[in-house]
Amino acid sequence: MVLCIVLTSFCVAITLLRYGMKICFTGAIEYSPLFYERVVSIFLWLYCVFSPALARDGMVQTALDVIARDYLWDYSPHEALLSAAEQLEEVIPWLIVEYQEDSIHLIHGEKGVFAVLPIPSQSIDIMSEIFAIEQSILESGYRIDDDVRIDVELLRGYMNALDRYSTIMTRDSLTRFNERIQGQLTGIGCRVQRSDEGIRISEVFPDSPAYSGGIHKNDIVTHIDGASIKGVSLNDAVDRLRGPIHSRVAIRFVREGEENEVTLQRAKVRIPNVRLYIEDGIAQIVIENFSSQTTRGVQKALKEIRNTKGIKGMILDLRGNTGGSMWQSCKTVDAFLSTGLVLRTEGKNGKSVSRLMKSYEAEKDQELGLPMIVLVNSRSASASEIVAGALKAHKRVLIIGQKTHGKGVVQMPHTIRTKSDPVKMKLTVAQYLLHHDFSVHEQKGVAPDIWLERYRFSEEGFAHERKADEDFEGPVLLYAKEESGWRLGGIVRDDYPLQFARKILLQSASVHSDLSSLIEEEQKIENNLMNDIFAAREINWSSEGVVQLDKLVVSKVKAEKVLVGEQYHWEMEIYNPTQEPVPKVYASFSSISDYMPWSGEHISIGTLQPQEKKTIVLEGEIPIGLSGSMEEIGLSLHSGEQVHSVRTQNIEIIEQSTPKLLVRAQIFPGIPNIMDVSVENLSNRAVRDLVVQLSLPNIKEVENLGDSLLEQSILEKGDVASIQFQFQSAKDLEDLPELKLEVQAEHRSSKIEYIENPINFLSEQLILAPVIHTDIPTTITQERLDIIVDAEDDGSVVETSLWVDGDKKGWQGDMTKWTHSLKMNKGRHRIDILARDDQGLESRSIYYVYVTP
């Protein structure tokens, strides 16, 4: 081995002398193409033998080989390589990646360029390039956190450039994926929800330890293995319920005020994802996702339907089903078809894919000949689109709802690292084609036979939702979804699409018969209902008149700026100057940022009579925690299928001063242990949404005995909020894992960790997020902008960074004030400035700059 190292080092040295290597005046190593070609293979071989990271187990090379062989579409290796490098910007704060003149520049935000990696313009050895990126960063001498896995992040970034479905899965995400596909987990077999006393059982799986042990829905679990779970997070409580197969867990629970206790043996549990409901002769089969358990569940449901007299029809409910196993979806289709092609797969260059099902033909068996409707919505994706699309292609069903998601491609999982830290790659390798070569991917989903739009009425107001696509040619039914709060005595309907599907099956001889009369009659019923609902708020929703939205006159909002956390009340006048009524008018609003409260809001106006004026009010509150920015109020008017964009108006969002809180905490050991916490508002204003929470170690030796959370909507200037936490511990406090106190206000948080000798801990800690002072214009005429990043804090600012349109452009560590010059193209740009202090508190300021032509 030693001889091998010596010989390799000698080869490298000779090559360096022969072909040269340039050292930039900036201190960066610039690899010449000749150097790169001859030497990198030797480095790569040596690195594969001795590196503890990238090439140690061949993970990256394995992934790249699979991508080259199986990835469905052509892609740009250059863009993928740049994406891989840029992914490291997310996990390495000081790193900035730039692409210049056919080379990737790796830059330390303070120190400058430390590596320049030429990228060949034609053929490119991706493995060598990724190796060079990782090697350059590891050898830079700059600090990298221990939990950063450079090889995994490089692959994650590389795959981000492929498509939105291809990804890398590790740790928790890999565990969730395996459980979803296998439809199994190790535990007691139930679903749970958070409650004040512990956790509430929301569902008990059949044939599970919980079922056998007598656990019922709505039982409240208060203790696990003898320890209280009051104040324990839902995830931590679930972790305590789960454990190795065949291990035991003691559970104390409350049912109707009576305390019970049972000891269960953990087991492999099947997660049910198929449910059957039968009512008035109509069977509804709900499939939540497609796992290895789905076919078993569907066959069980069909058996029960066969054994039930008087069944007139079936409803297959795929709403919200985001997919899963392609094989299981084909088997599900097969249960409802007697013969015919379900699908075929087509991989790269139209070829088949190794280990992937090439096609699936329905097998001849006993099919239930009942009329059948499939319910779908925009969240029905992937495997559920196979089921809906295949059954529709064979004219077996009527589809009701909205167009499905449009995920018509297939991903295959590949294990690219095993060992103690497994990594899987999910790669798009094929698209599936249904009967008559229908491509869900190319058609961007499966369209329903009847599209259901809705008007939603609630305490918050009115909204027009789930609108049909402009190119949809089938019937559209607009229904009313009324929730509590719109009017007294309103008709609250939980699931109109299900009711409508049931009505079709009960009133029609066939789902393929002419349903136009039924739909027309149903629309009349819904129109009358909507007229009544609108009338409750004195809105005339009659259909008489002429749709001429462009004739209406709308006044501007009388506002130019609004303060974060402030209520806004903006009035607009809508005037009809014509001689004809304009029917069923409503207004919709938009903004640059989707999180602005008026974005997506609808206001019903009704039918405007000739010469009539109506005032509408746009009101709400700018959410606490937003940064200052220049926003827009976009207004459009609607009537029937017509839409008229009226105007866009600028509104300046002014950021509030940063909350300034003084936190005092002290632990008094005893039985029980007591922690007194107080939070004083030192700000020059009231502070909203104060949260103080104590997180105890997730071990059974520690029990929470009292409140674990303080929530206060407003803490006035100078006021103090206090809470006393109580807990007991079977261990000495100094032997406990860390306790964490989290104080949050207006979405800014800090975690104070008590690690060293918490018994004697006495602390006063000022919690103040960094304040960013930067003045950026909203409009500029030149293409260069000098930005002064200026941050201050009560302690110390540990880092600041500058991002433009999602790309990191600058970073500084200790320096709190610095200047960066940006070259900006014409158009609109988003600028983010982030600052983090020594408490871990972060501030972000967002600016929008428009570069005029």
C-alpha cells in the first residue's frame, strides 16, 4: 500500500512538472485543460482509495452511471454541474459559486476566489468535475460543519437540474418513502393527533397490536413506558411509540374519563390505505395512495360489495391521492376491467427500461359490471392518474372533478449507498402511455368528463375556486360550498362532489348516457342556492344584463404605503356608466408575492344596474414578520367566463422595528424541578405572537408536570410575560441531555440551550434579531447597482449574505457593513439580504428592483 502511494505521488509530481499548473495572483489554483486531462484521473484513483468522502464507496459514480444510462430526457451536463456546485451554497454559508467563461469559480465570501475549475465546452467527464469541486472545497482550509455531506449535496444539486421528480433521499425522507411504498411500519398500528393531555388516537389499524390490545379511536394516551408525554412534541411521542420489532411498550390512556393501561408488543404493521363506505346502495371506495397493500384492500372492498345486496353503483375516490406504486395502480385498474391494455412504458429514446414493467394488460376475470364514477382533483397524481386515465380510456367510468396533476412519468428508486447511512436516488426513467397512446405527461393531466367549479362562502368572504381550464370542452357545473359564518342558518355541505356523483348513479341508467338534462337541472338548483346565499349579504346575483366589463370604471386605492402588522382598509368604487346591467360581477386581487394577504382574494359585487355605483372594501392585516418591500395590488373583474384586468397599483410595505425582548430564566432543583421564565418587552412598540416553550429531553426518565407552552397574542411595550415550568427527572439534572427554551415573537426565534450545570443556571439574555439598514431604490435606469449591506445587533453579527433572484452574490462573516456592486439586466429583480447573530436569530430584508429599459 505504501509503495502504491509513493508511485502514485511520483506520477503526479512528474505530470505536474511536465504539463504545468498556473497559480493565480488571487491565490486560486487554475487547472489548465492539459493539466486537467492528464492528472485528474490519477488524483481520482488516489482519492477513490483513500478519501473518506466522495469516492469512498462509489456512490457518486454509481449515481452518474445510472443517470447516463436511464434518465428519460436529454439534459445539459454543464447546467447540472453548476446546479451541483450551487447546492453547496445552501449548506456552506461562506461559499459563493459563479460561472464565468466556461469555468466554475469557487469563492469565499470574504477571502475571494480559491479555485477556478475549467469546464470543457464539448465532452465533459462529470465524475472528474464533481471530484474537482469537492476536492477544492475540502482542501480550501475553510471551516465546514461536521454534518455537511458534500457528496450527497453535490448529487442533490445535480439532480435538481434534471426535473422536479428526480431526487436524493436520505435519513428521514428515505424512511418515509420506504414506509409509503411498502405500506408497512414497525410500531403499534395507529394514527395519532396532538391533544392538550397527550396524543389522541385518530385511527386504529385492523389486525395491529393496538387493535388487539383494545385501543380505540379517540382514546387519549397520557403515558408511554410509565412517563408522561404531556408537553412532548407529536413527533417525539410517536418516536416513543415506535421501536424494534417484538419489543414491548406500556401505554396508559384515558377513555371517557377512565384511566386504563395496556402493554403492547410492537410488530410490522400494514398501513391501510383503502376504505369502503356503503350508503343507499352506492359503494364508495377511497384510495389514499398506492402501496404494496393497495390491491389487497381493493379486493377486500370488492368482495364486500359483491356480498352486499342492492348495490346500484360504485364511486372510486382518488381525490388527494398523490400516487405511489405503478404496479399496484395497474392491478387496481385490472380489478375493474375485463380486458385491454392498461399502460405501456417508454424510456430513453423510446426504448424499454431494465427492471421496469414494459406493459400491463388487464387479465380476464370476473369484473363487477356496476356503473362507476371516479372522483379526482388537481392533487390526484401519478399512480392515481394511471387508474383514472386508463379507466376513462376504456370508457369504463365517468370522471368528475378537476383536471389531475399531470405527473405522467415514472421514477425508479436506486440504492446508491448502503452501509450505515443509506442513500437512495429516485430517477425519472420513463413515461407511461395509456390506451390509444394517451400521454398524461404531454396532456398535463387527465381531464374530467364533468368539471366541478365552486363558489366558496365562509366567514372570511367569497372565493371562486377550481376554475375550468380555458381549453376544456366538456360540461362545467358551478356549485356552492357554504361554510359556517357567511349567514345564519346557512346550508353547510361537506362534500358536494360526492353527493353529485351519488345522484348520477341513483338517477341515471348509465354513466355514459346523456347527462345534459341532469347537469342543467342541477345547475339551476345551485344557482338558486347561490342567489339565496348572496342575498343574505344584500348582493344581487341575477343573470339579467350584458357582460361588458371593460366599460366599468374603477377608482384607485387611496393608499401608497402600509406598515407591517397594521390593519388596512382600502375602498374602491365600481361604477357602471352604461345603459345595461352588468351581471354577476366579482373582483379578484393579486400581488407580486403570493403571501400578501390580498393575493387571491375575491370580493363579490353582484349585478351592477345602469349608472349604479358600488363600493367594495379590501381589508386585512399585513402579516407580522414580513420585511419591507414594494408590492402591487392587481385588480381584475370577472363575470361568467369573461375576465378584465383593470390595473396594477404599487403599495409600499414598511417594516416594523425589530422586537427587543429581555428573557430571564432560572432553574430551582427539587421535587419537582421548577424553571421560572419571564419575557420583558423592551421594544418601543407592542410585540405580537409571543411564544415561550420548554423542550425536555425525549427520554422516559423526564416527565413534564405542568404547562410547557406560553402563548400571548400581544405583549405591550414595557410589559412582562411569565411562566413557570415544572418537571421531574429520575436522573440528576447535570446528567440530563440539554434542555431547550425557545422564545419566539413575530416569527423570529431563539433557542437557549442549557447544557452546562443547569442547576446553578441563572440567566438574563437579551433576544434581539439583527437589524438591517439598507436603502435600495425600487426603480433604476442603469444596469449597475451598488448595494451597501449594513447590519447591527445587540451582540455580534456572525454572518450576512446577499442574494439576487435566488443566487448568492455576497457573504461576510464578522464584517457588518460592506458594499457589493451588482450588474443587473433589464426587468424586475428580487434582492434578499440576510443577517444572523450569535444567538442564532436571523433577519431577512426583501427588495424588488425594476431596471427600466
